[in-house]
Amino acid sequence: MKVLVTGGAGFIGSAVVRRAISDRGYSVVNVDVLTYAANLANLASVDQDERYSFEQVDIRDGEALEQVFRRHDPDAVMHLAAESHVDRSIEGPLAFVDTNIMGTATLLQAARAHYDSLRTERKEAFRFHHISTDEVYGALGPTGFFTETTRYAPNSPYASSKASSDMLVRAWGKTYKLPVVISNCSNNYGPFQFPEKLIPVVILKALAGETIPVYGDGSNVRDWLYVDDHAEALLTILERGRLGEIYNVGGDAEVSNLDLVKQICKIIDQELDRKTPSEDLIKFVTDRPGHDFRYAIDADKIKSELGWTPSVTVEQGIAETVRWYLENRDWWQAIQARGHQQERIGLTKGTGA
Ligand code: NAD
């Protein structure tokens, strides 16, 4: 099987590419324009493999996409390319509208033209798998879970751009009969995550002995999923998910931001044998505007229908992740050398695009 993966140089996309090649033996075409969030070093373990190829293409460029489809003739698409950071979407929402909505529509058109050109038996096997987020459902109070039928109520520009892209995928399935499947996942963490998201920011701040910012009072709750467990879920959905369906993916691992930060600090103190607790570096800072209080996923459908289940607990996954950042300093120091210093953004002051 040959899979066209968009956003394969990003955090989750690279985990999917590595697993698709090493575990499944698939051929992969990685379509990625290489924004600030991309890192080809994430693919070092597979980039010499003859089953891997790379196309530096923007998903908003329909002509270039059509050429890629013609050149590689894929059997499936896994669409992960996106602007993905909520704080950036608050700072500059239009880039999110552009990439996540227009980019998805452009990709859908190219995939549709490719699908229409296939012979019947290849048509039957073809899949367009759209990878989305649980943030489309908005915020939960202290109880309850998101299911696949929860009403969409996105609150941030990021979440609303992803919600729009989900709707486009649905429409291309209904109107043009493109065989689509959608998955909505909770917060991911693990190796190779760009140091602007909570977990790598906390790890790097703690390692540097710098103030660790916690938004608001730290009581916001997220469900955390280890990135390799997400990659496995995504390949499982591609292979066995029912067409036209939505699958929620989560880690059954709800933790408040403050507890998570404290957990990371403890692991760092143990690993580095620190006498002064890293927790002392925590500082509560102005909350994120429109900060959703709680996300929690009911992942029963993917578990019961497809037999997927997370392989690690959040405690194991976090410990593994902290050790990875300790052992792979070259990876994040190269990013810092490019000027990314985990600075705070997204306080609604800017009107930038
Ligand atoms: P990421 O920011 O690490 O990577 C995104 C990748 O997309 C980058 O390699 C970037 O270069 C590429 N890209 C961006 N714009 C592009 C364009 N116009 N054309 C081609 N490539 C482009 O993101 P991530 O955290 O790996 O998330 C991947 C997907 O999973 C996204 O669609 C995101 O919405 C979704 N998701 C993420 C999480 C999470 O916790 N990170 C949770 C649920 C869903």
C-alpha cells in the first residue's frame, strides 16, 4: 500500500510516517511545505528507506498537488498538515483559516480527481483519512465526555478552523462520494514535539532553570495520549475504520495542567538528582483567552469496533518523554538556535494574520 501523508514532517505526522514504514511496511509519500513546525530530522530513521519519498508542496497549491497524485498514484491519503498551535491561532487567525480550511478543500479536490481516475477495485480500497482534534467539541464542565455525536462548539480560531475542515471532508464524502473517515483526538505528547506546546515547554524551562509558566490557576484538564499510540490508532482507522464514520481517540488520562507540570518537575528532579525542587519554578500567568476548561474523550467506539487501546499510561509516557528530551538535546537545541525560545504568545493584543 502507498499512503500519501500530509504534514509528515510535523510531530504526529512523522510518528505516522515512521510507523507506517517500519511497522506496516507501507510506502509513504510525505507532502509537507516545511513550516516552522516541521523538522526533517524527525524522519531520520526512515528517510533513506526506498519506501519513503518527500514532496515539499503546499496543500493550498492545487496544481502541485495534482502532479504529486499523478506521480505517486497513492492508495490512500492521511491528512495531518495544519497550523496546529492554539496560541498562534489567537495571535494570527488568518493563517489557520488559510491552511486548515482552504488547504483542506484544495487537497480534497486533488484527492477527488485522483479517486475518480482509479479503476473500480482500487476505488473500493481507497481512503481519505482526515486527522482532527477533540477541540472541535468545545469545552466540558467537571463531568461528561465527548462522543462522536457531541455537537460541535469550537472556541478558538484553531478549533473552529479544524471544525470547518471536518465539515468539508464530510461534504466531499456525501456530495462527491469520496471515501472519507475522520478521527478526533485528544492532546498528544511524546518525542519530537515542537517546543511551543505545554509538555516540551515545561521540560525545557525546567531543564534551563527558568520560570515555568502555568496559564490561569492550572486547573484546566486535558486528556493526554502518547503520540505513538495515536499513530497506531490512525493506521488502524485507515485500515479498518468504516467509511463515513468518525472515531474519537483518547488516552483515558485526564490530568489538570498543574498536576501535569508537577509530575514533569518530579521526573526531572529524579533524573538529574536535583536537590531544589523544579516545582519552585512554577509561576501562574494570565490565562489563555477563551481557555477551554476541560476535554475528555469517550474512546469506546474505536476500542470496541477496532480493538485499539493505548499501550502506555500517562505516567509511563511522560517519564519516557522527559527522558527523550534529556537524551536528544541536539534536536531541541537546533530549534532554539533558529530563534524559538518558548516565549509567550496569544494574548489577543495582536491583529496579525
Ligand atoms: P505540527 O504543527 O507538529 O505539524 C504540522 C505539519 O504540517 C508541519 O510539518 C508543517 O510543515 C505542515 N504544514 C503546515 N501547513 C502546511 C501546508 N500549507 N502545506 C503542507 N504542509 C503544511 O502538528 P501536529 O501536532 O503534528 O498535528 C498534526 C495534525 O493532528 C493536525 O492536523 C492537528 O490539528 C491534529 N491534532 C493534533 C493534536 C496534538 O495534540 N498535537 C491533537 C489532535 C489532533
